[in-house]
Amino acid sequence: ASVDMEVQALDTQTLPQLMYLNDKQMIYILLPDESQQQISPRDLRSNCRSPANDMSSLPDDLCPLDIVPMGNYAISVRWSDGHQSLIPYRSFVAGYPYE
């Protein structure tokens, strides 16, 4: 039953859209209601729970190279330092999932 609900949600749920602006060193999050949120690359990376994620050794110029949605629940981020993250939307998008 939960799998069926997830599959149905794929067709109906509008996901946040993320865009990294290098000149501002900021990730902008466009929400379905057309409001925006923003988060720095370092703050987004802090939501990665991988044991290989060492926050104490991040480069100053850390940036996302690719941000790809993974189903309805997360994004996959390939970082400039070679790390790969899987980060749930609920950990960095206020109010997600939407009612």
C-alpha cells in the first residue's frame, strides 16, 4: 500500500526546484507556490549523513556540480570535492512535504 501511495505521488506532487548560482555562491529553492528559499552549499552539505562526509575538511569554494531529484523525497548532489550526497528534502526545505 505504501508503495502504491508513493507511485501515485510521483504523478501529483510538485517538487522544489533547485538552482545554484555560482556568482552568489548560493542555492536557490523555488517552491510550488512560487516562493523561494535559499541555502548555502556548506549548509546543504551539513544535511548529508554519509559517514564519508567530513564537514571539518570542506574546501572554501565547495559547490554542487549536479543536483538531481531522487523520487519525491530527496536530491542527489555531486560536489566539487568529489563527494556524493543523498539529502532528503525535509532536511532543508521548510514545510516539506506540502499538505
